Amino acid sequence: MRITSTSCICPVLVCLCFVQRCYGAAHHGSIKVTRNQTKHIEGETEVHHRPKRGWVWNQFFVLEEHMGPDPQYVGKLHSNSDKGDGSVKYILTGEGAGTIFIIDDTTGDIHSTKSLDREQKTHYVLHAQAIDRRTNKPLEPESEFIIKVQDINDNAPKFTDGPYIVTVPEMSEMGTSVLQVTATDADDPTYGNSARVVYSILQGQPYFSVDPKTGVIRTALHNMDREAREHYSVVIQAKDMAGQVGGLSGSTTVNITLTDVNDNPPRFPQSMYNFSVPESAQVGSAVGKIKANDADTGSNADMKYTIINGDGSGVFSISTDKETREGIISLKKPLNYEKKKSYTLNIEGANTHLDFRFSHLGPFKDVTMLKIIVGDVDEPPLFTMPSYVMEVYENAKIGTAVGTVTAQDPDTANSLVRYFIDHNTEEDRYFTIDANTGTIKTAKIFDREETPWYNITVSASEIDNPELVSHVQVGVRILDINDNPPELAREYDVVVCENAKPGQVIQTITATDKDNSANGARFHFSLDEGLSLNPNFTLRDNEDNTASILTRRRRYSRTTQDTYYLPVLISDGGVPPLSSSSTLTIRVCACEKDGRVRTCHAEAFLSSAGLSTGALIAILLCVVILLAIVVLFITLRRSKKEPLIISEEDVRENVVTYDDEGGGEEDTEAFDITALRNPSAAEELKYRRDVRPEVKPVLRHHASSSLDSIDVQEFIKQRLAEADLDPSVPPYDSLQTYAYEGHRSEAGSISSLDSATTHSDQDYNYLGDWGPEFKKLAELYGEIESERTT
């Protein structure tokens, strides 16, 4: 197959087309491909030859952006099998086949029906095949070829990042790089100069320049001053076709701003400033403002103001407002027009951030003069002192002069002054003041011991202008006079022991005086000289504002005299001296050997035995009860008409309970002896017969067999332990009577359990030999024996 193309536009293509056509004419217009054939030559064997392709492919080219009315011819397909009789049919498949590219199935001519854009698609891949029109069988194998879209210069360069905003410091050196710009061209960079871009500057000369190849923008002048011009608009052009005529171009804008450097020193617009301030201006108030101009901006224009000299440097101060960069002059001390009417200050303003590259442009500071005029103001009267302290004696008469305050009009008019006390407080009512002279006088009689100090406020105003008022504090100290006699510092409880020795110190006393130390610091103690010599006690002045009370004899008796009174005379050292008499009460007390007081009560002699008051009362009560029992017993004895024992055979199994003389054997109410005879019955008789129990004791039951075998001695010990642990037992002693008397009694048993059969044979005279403890018992049995004998 042979491909023929007539799209030879450029000279190169024309040459290529010419060579192709000449080559085709020399070969009769076709490139033949021999099919697989076998020739039979007579006399020769069959020879096999390699078949050759019938396609000779070259790339097709089609111009982009074709705007003609007819489809654009691309090329021609031709097969060696095509004899021109129309039996061969050409088929085209692949990208754009049938839509963009169409083929004449008889002639093999290919046309482009649409305008193509290389920037959208650079080439198309298609497949061609020749088939037999009658049998639809392929005459040739399917082959692939490419149609490339040939570029034309239809895209201008573009700055995708523009417009640009950039800064560069002022005063930069020439050639300082500012920015690099880049333009892109969508055309084919490998074909011709369509995408070859060169840069040029259209606007911004002579301040800036641009490199035509790299697009780097640089400064073109020395020392570009921001204060002269700050903003620049530079237009950069990019042109393809290497800048040749007919090339396409694009442009962008670069906005360049010069940034500030500290290249301008501050300057005051005036060499002298004049301010005025009234003399009544308050300390700390602003007097005025000044400002040094600086063409720089930001931190390069920061300023600091100072007062470098002048006669007002101690009266005024200056500070810097960081926002406005102004110097604020403030008042540091009060002004007085009458003393000084003007002040002069030298103010310096200097940059705080220096750039030493531009120090040759300095100095970066400036100085100006400031003159401040003080204005006269009608001022209130001025007291000669900021405060006054005056003194007056207590008890002074009403109207006594305390002191004088003085105020003057500070103005040149020197108006007359009127004084007064507002009486706003209670203390102000205790004083009066002369409106013309300012003399302060008392309005009451003062007592220093009540209030030693008074604070009052005195006011002064001009007579011509009463609204101008000034005030001053006056403190009045009340001076002391010796008008209070000394007295004992406290009430003393003086005690002397019964066993005291002569000259023994029993108390040290001190005194106090309501007057101050000048009239009462030294006290003198003595006994009243108008009385006779005290034989019991004396007083010794220790000369240190104390005195000691001493005994004058040995031993004191409470029974004889339990209280003594000692008058003491106390005098102070004031002028004139004052004295007072006080009486000390001295009590006589019982003391231990080491001097500790045991008791000072009148009944203390009963306590010497070591008994408390409760114990003494209990003893007295017992004595009274015993006396009552004796009287009752005697009465009962006298009223008896029958003997105590009716019959000797009448044996009562009980224990006789008696106090002094006993009630005889007829006294059957004392104790039931059956509890001792039968221990098992004792469990029911565990209550005290002499005291009514409030809490019923808890009974502990034992087996009857164990109680029958218990010994009486062990039983009594058990009962004793129960009595000790019984909660119903009263706190006082009581009589517990038992039948068991223990072992090894030399006197034998004195129990009357068996006396019913043996008492007539006993002799009780031996009871008199037992001592005084058994005297009453011996007398009792002696009387019984005598009655029996009778």
C-alpha cells in the first residue's frame, strides 16, 4: 500500500513531498508487497520466499485550527492489491475515525472534518485495513498509523501568578533583586519558536529593569528614597517567537513598595515653644505637648524625649506617648506665681532604633527650647504651718488661750483673712477661735485622765472672697497637773500564817497614779503616824514604788483574832504632793510547814485532824443517833415487867443483835439463824434486813446436793464476798452478824445457841479479865447471873 500526502506547507514538507513523489514516480507510483506465493518452474523444485508487507507507513500531519470551508486533506492509503477496479475497500478505525477523520473506501483518501487543537490533543492513533469488497476478506493485515496535529503559534504567553506585590528596602544598591516573574506558553516548545519567550519592561523605567531571559526584576537606580516615592507599578511583557515580529505577547503588573529604613533624623518644627500654666495646676497634670517630626515610619520613627537642662527640670517632667510619639510635659511640683513666674526647659528628642549604615546622615536627635509661663490665680489663704500642735493644762478655766494659728493671702492683693472652726465633730465644740487673730481658746474644763488629746480643724478664708477656704489640722495636748492621789494598784488579800516568825515578809504592795509620770512616778509608803505603834505588823518602803508588809511578833492565833487591819499611807512625788490612805485586811490562816496556806476558815481547828466537813457532819450525826438509841433502850428497860427468859427449855434459834446492852434473848427480830443452820435456805434470804434494796440482786442457783455438803465457814466467806459485790449495799458501814466465829479462840464460843441447857452452869466472871472492850458485856452477864441467883 502506498500513502500519499499533499499537505506540504512549510518548505521542509515541500521538500519531503517532492522526494516522496519522485520516489513514487520512479517506482510506478506504488510500493508492492508480494504475498505468500510459490512458483513452479519446470525442472526446478519448489522454492519458498518470505512475504513482504504491502504497507509503507509515514506519519500523517494535519494543521491545527484549520478554518477552511472544505475538509482538510490528510493523506491517501493505497494497497498493491488495488487494481483500480473498485474491488478493494479501505476501512479506517481508531481515535476520531468516522467523526474527525473520514476515508474514501474506494480511493483511500483521508480527510479531517473538524478544526483540531494541538494543545488539547497532540496526535491520534488509527488503524487501516484493505478488504475484498466482494468477499469482505482482508487483503492485507491491519496496520496502525499516527496522525499528528501540527502546531501553529496560536497561544500567547501568560503570567499565571500575576499581578505581583513585592517590597524592597529603600536606599538599596542598584541591581538589588526584587522579584523573578515567569510566563508560560501553551504552544509546542519542540517545534519552532512558538513557545520561546523573552521578557521586557513596558512601565517602570528607569527605576527597575528585567532580565529578558530569566524574568528577574532588579533595581536600576541608587538610593531610591521612600520618603520621595514609596510605590511603583512596573509592567512586564513576555513575547513568544523569541520576540520577533508577529509573535504573541502577554503582560503582568508588579506593584513594588519601598520599605522604610531609619535614614531620617528627627527634627523639631520650632526652635522654641511657649506654654502657660496656672499656678493652681495640680501636681501630675499635663502642661503641654511637643513633637519632633520624623519622616520615617514604624519603629524607625520611635522617639524618646528628655529634659537635658533648664531651671525647670526639677519642677516639670516629660514622658513619651508611644502611640502619637509626642512628648508630654507634666507638673512635678506645685507652682507659686508669687515666687517664680516662668521656667525654661531644653528638650531633646532622639530616635530609639538606630541603623548604623546611615549614621553619616545623623545625628538622629534634635533639641528645642521650652518656656513655661506661670499664670496668677486667686488662691485661698495659706497657713504658715502644715499642721499645729498646742498644749493646755487640765482643769484650766474656760476661755484659757491655747495657741494661735496664722494664715496669709498668698496673692499680691494680700486680702484679710477670717478664721473659724466648723464644729463638725464633738471635739471641735470644746474650742473657740477668734475670727480676726486666730487665737484658739478652751470652751470646757478638760481632764487629762479622761481625754489626753484633741484634734480639731481650723479653716481660713479671704474676707473678699469667702469661697476660697483652706484648712489646717490642730492637735491640742492636755497637760497633766497633780490632781489625783496615788492608790493601791489592786485589792490585796494578805495572809499571815499562825506559825509566822518576826520580820517575815507576808506581802509586797504597789501603787498606781492616774497622773502621768511627771506627777506620780515616785511613791512613798508609810504607816499612819497618827495611830499608835502597831505591835503586830510593820511596813518597809522598798524605794522602788513597792513596799513590804512584815510581821513583828511570833505566832498568831485564829482563835484569839483571825483578822487584822493595817492602814497604809501612800504619797506621790508631784507638785504639790498628794497622798491617800488605804487599809489592808490581814487574815490569819493555818499553813503547812513549807508556808502553804491550808485553811483560813473559823472551823479550821476541826480540820487539823485531817477530817473534811462532810466527815465531821457524819460523826456528829452518829453521836446524835447513839444518844437517841441509849435513851430509847433505857425507856424500854424501865417499862419491862417480865423477865426476858420465861423458861429454861425455851431455846430460840436466833442470834441476839444489840448495840450497847442488847435486847436479851427475847429480841427475835435481829437475825434468822436458820440461814446458818440450813445453807440451802439462804438463797432465798439474800436481802439486807437493815436496808431496803432498790435493785433486786441476781441470784445464782446451785444444786441442792452441793449446798448440803458446803462447810459453814466457806458459806460465810461466800456470803461476805456477795455482800461486798452486792449493788444494793449502801455506801456506809453496817453490821453483818454471823454464827461462825472462826478457829483458835482462846475465850471459846460466846454464842447462846446452846445456852438453853448450859447457862445455869456457866460463870461469867472471867469476862472482866478480857479488858475494857468487854466491860459492858461483863456487866450485862453479871446482872443476869445475879437475877438468876435471886
